[in-house]
Amino acid sequence: MKQEHPLHALAAYLPDGTFEQVIAYITEYKVHLTITRERQSVLGDYRHPFQGKGHRISINGGLNKYAFLLTLLHEIAHLTTFNIYSHSVQAHGREWKNEYGKILKEFIGKGYLPIDVETAVRKSLHNPGATSCSDEELMRVLMRYDRKKENHYLVEQLPIGQLFRTKDGRVFSRGEKIRKRIRCEEIETKRMYLFSPVYEVELVSE
């Protein structure tokens, strides 16, 4: 479900001090910004002008303030990249990374972000990922600022053999780590799946 907000309400979703800079982008590019209820698989989305509609960005309203800011800046970078290159470049190619890096630099070194988040963002500037989720170290740091959920852990925090439930209700058993992913067996189907180590799941009692 989507929520429409007047622009000043955006401040509640952002770290202190960042509203004016963010709103300058929103107004300059006449962005139609939508804050959605929590989505499981998508943090944010950008859609280019089409059939009379302008730039549209939607952001997951369930994110903490620092994740919300970084996701919004990620989508604004898609916008500025589209304005320069249209469809002629890859979605998360060198051109987007350059744009995202330029935008991020406007928000670091100013006290907007906690030191641990800022340090992780600075590291990610060397090669910003397709999403904050694709940078596992940044993801771990950002998750420190999420509201704590009872009985929820990252897959990498579970012992081998521990049962857990994903957001869609399926139950898995945690297995061995294979390179960067963790191999887990779905209990009902016996099929094997690879999970990100920083995917949040709910513990299931034996």
C-alpha cells in the first residue's frame, strides 16, 4: 500500500540536517516521491518520465533513517544518470556509480551519519553496489539502527542446523557457507537455496 505525503513530512524519514539538500533534488527534478509500506524485496525504485508522467521514485517507508537516505540517494542517482545518458548505459554501470558517488559525497563529512555508517559509506564509494544490500558490510552497519524485532537474526548468526522462517513463511535449515552465500535446505521441499549472510530471518523453535 502506498502513502502520499506532503513534502515537509519527508523530514521525519531522514537524518537530521539532510532535508534541505534532499528536497532541493526533489524540487529541481520535479520528482513524484512515494513512500510505501514495507516491501520485502525492494528498498527503492526509480521510473523515468513516460507518457506525460515525470520522474517517479518510491522508497520503502520501513527503513531506518540512514538506510532511507542512502536508498533515496541511490534512486536520485538513477534519475541524474538517465537525464545524462537516457537508456544508453547499464543500470548500475560506471556512469551510475559516478553519479551516485558524486551525490553521496555531498552528504558525508557533515555529521549527518553515525561514524560507523559514514565509515562504511566511504568504503563503498570505491565501488558502490547496485543496492546497499549488495554491500554486506554497509548492510550490517545499517541494520544496527533498525528497530529490534524479537526472535529475528541474520542467517550468518545462526548455528548450522538451526531452523528459521523467511518473510514469506517458508521454513529452512541453515547449512554451510559456500563462498559468499549460505546454503540452506527448505524443509518442505528438500530443495537447496543460497542465502545472503545478512538476510534477516525468524528463529523457529525445534
